[in-house]
Amino acid sequence: MGLKEELGLDRPIKTIEHECLLNIVYTGTIFSKLSYKFFSKSDITDAQFNVLMQLKYAKNKKLSQVDLSKRLFVNRADVTGLIDRLEKGGFVKRGSHSTDRRVNLLTITSTGLELLERLEPEYFKEVNKIFSSFGEKKIKDLINNLEKVRQQIVK
């Protein structure tokens, strides 16, 4: 079923480029709804999950808020609130930088790691299910094409 039918549009979409853009946006919206549904059963949001994943897999298990904001899919202004809520829940800890007092270093706590141990397997199971019919070549092609789209946007 095409996007025209999925959305119940009365007329065809004018250009293939516009149809492609609408497909990307609509797919992103569906992913957001699916993500909300998945994380609503846990103690955290999808953005908080991303923070915990970044901290868990960071080279030194520590990141500054600036470094973290570069790795996330949220606005920089939202990072402080995210960290505040995760710290309040006991999932992350703020610490000082050894040479720069202005920098907070974030680390994941044992509570945060326990939460990820519970969520990660189910999360990756759901992600794999979504792409199970694609095969590796089609997934790599999709990744490459989306990277090209982003490169066109940020030119």
C-alpha cells in the first residue's frame, strides 16, 4: 500500500521527491509512536534510554553534557532536563572534571545499568523484528541513502 492510500489522500502526491519526503516523515512519526509505546512500560523515555546507552558504551564510561548533546537526537537545551530527571531517578551521576570545574562528567549508575540490562534485549528484539524482512544489503542501502539525504540537507 502506498502513502496516498495509507493517508487516505484524495489525489496523488505531485512529485516523487515530495512523496519520498512524506514517506520519511511519516515513517519517523510511526517510529516515534512505536518508541513511545515501548518505553511507556518502563521507567524512562526513549531520549533517556539514548542517554543511558551513550553512557554505557562511551569509551571511558563518562561523557560531558556537551559531548552527550552532540550524540543525541534532542536539542542541546533539552539535555540538562534529561540529565536532571535521570539523576533524580538514580540512573546517572554528575561528577566534576579533573581540570575544568565548568564541566560536568556524567556516568551511568548501577541502577541505570540494571535498567538497560532489562530493556536492551527487548529493544533490540523489536528493532530486529522491524527490519527482519529486509536483509543486510537492503538495510545498508537504506542507511547509505538516508546518509545522502542528510548530507544534502546540511550542505
